[in-house]
Amino acid sequence: MDGPRSRNGQDCFIAEQVRTDRLQQLFRQSVSAVFGSYLAAIMLSWLCWDRFEHSVIFWWLAILTASTLLRIAMFVAYFRSDESKRTPQRWERKYWITLMLSAGIWGGGAFVLMPADDLLSQALVMLFTVGMSVSAVSCYSAYRDMTLVSIGLVLFPCTAWLLFQPSSIQVGMALSILVFAAFAARATHKMSQALEIAFRLTREMEQANSISTRAAQTDELTGLKSRRAFFEHAQQLYNECKSNRLGLCAVMLDMDHFKHINDTYGHQVGDQVLREMGVVISSSFRATDIHGRLGGEEFAILLPDTSIEVATQIAEQLIDTIAGLMIEPVHGISASLGVASTGACSKDLHSLMNDADKALYRAKALGRNRVAVA
């Protein structure tokens, strides 16, 4: 049951990421549409200045100016907001409201301006509304419903009016615009589907890459960092401690008589012991500490900004925790630990780990199940 649940969770996560990607593309692509629609209204008014009623033009431009400023304010707020707050839940509805307002004002204004007896002006008005619709297809392509609604609000009032006019030319214009709208709707559907697939594939590839990277850095048996990942992070931590003049302690841990456990109880039991060691180690240290399995039954831990005394106390507590493990049929699990410190950060990482390793072997020589300090 865990597999399907996990896949469903991943699918929901990817779907939410895709939705966020669509929103980001919507805002990036449609900045020009805000200014373009306003400039188109000014140009149409200028071309037909002598053919339209001036008072209607002024009112239309005034209302359109208000809606344009509202949309600009929304865009400014979006791009100034923190990226974590640019979520569909926060912005999609706002965008819908401002878009419908703007498109409705544009389409309604064009309808009011449409002269009843001037075919040339009617053709110009329809040319501009079609241009606005083409702009909608390119700017709102990630949202098919948004594209269709904006096209409908801009085109429908004037197109519906032309359909009921006596002239065959006017009816022909209306029918050609309806044909255009049908093709635009089909193209919008294909574009939105293609974008959806592209966004999803991108996110799935990112997730797959993240999973493979995490798998390469994680020891499969214990869940700790692999040897390579440990030393990569260890070097970064060492450099940080050295530049900030912080102490750094290394702890090397080796299971006692682990070969005897494998030979006596089998490798499955040995693997279970190692798994439990991974749980103990991962739960015994801070988030700033680095720990990993170096191979076999050998583990390493780095403790930044920690004195040798505190590191030794932590290692002693770890000895007690391991001794308390109950893994049937094994009895008496123990480990030996070696602790070393950089002191004034005069050593390199290799010498620090080597000192801890020497201390570990001294703990083995002294009888095992103990901590030795370099």
C-alpha cells in the first residue's frame, strides 16, 4: 500500500508544481498584453476619431485606464512578492478578475463605439478585436479557459451585433470571425496541452534527477551518507570551521566482532544490526553534524564547534546506546570509538580523520567497547 500512496503523493506534488509553473509563465508572458490592449484602444480611437462619438471615446479610455492601472498594480505586487508566495491559490483568482474586467471593458467599449452606418469603421473595430484575440492566444496559452473567456468577452458583443445586420458583408464578417474563433479555440487547446506536458516532463525529470542524486549520496542499508558523500560534505564542513576558527571533532566508530555476528547468525542479521546502527547514529547527533558509513561496519561522524571533552561525552553516550540494542538472536552488541580534534584548525581533514582512526584502533587494543581520544 505504501507504493501507491507514495506515487499518488508524488503525482500531487508534481501537479502542484506544474500549476505554479503555469502561473509563472502566465505572468511573464502577459506583461506586454496589459500595455498592448491599452495602446490598441488608443490607436483605434485615433484612427476613427472623426467617426466615433468623442464623449464615448473619453469614457471608454478612462474606464480602460483604471482597469489597466489595476492590472499593473497586480503585476507589480506579484513580481515584488517572495517567490514562496507566488502560488496559484494566492494569484489565480486575482488574475481572473482583472482579466475579465479588462477584456469586458474592451469588448463592451468596442461594441458601444461601433457606428451603425459606417462599414469601414466596423471593419476596423473588428480588425482590432481580432488582434486582441490573437494576443490572448499567445499571452494566456498556459490557461485554455482564460484564453477562451478573454476572446469571448472581446469578440462576442460586436460579432453578435454584426450577425443581425441586414448587410451580407456584415454577416460575412461575423461568420468569418466565428470561424477564426473556432480555430483559435482549437489551437489554444493544443498549446495548453503541449505546455502542460512540457511542464510535467520538466518536473518529472527534476524529481528523477533529485532521487538519483540522493540515492547516490545515501548508503542504502543504513540511510546514512555514503563514503563519497560523507567526505564531500566533510571537506566543506572542515573548510567552514577553519575559515570561522571553530573547533571540529571527528569520531570514528567500528562495530566489535561484527564478522562473528555475520558468521554465526548470517548476513541478514548482520544487515539488521547495521540498519539499527544507522538509526542510532542518525538520531544521536545534531542537524549540523555530518555522519556516514565508510564501509563494512565502520562509521564516521564530524561535530563542528564542539570541544574534545563534549565529543568524548557524546561518544560515551553512544557506546551505552549501542550496548542497549536488542536485536534477536544477537546478544551483547558493542562498538569501539576513536575521537580526535582539530584544536586550532592547524590540521587538514585527512590528518584529522587519521588521528581519529588511530584512536579507534587503540580502543580496540585496549579491549573494545570503549572510547579512546587521540
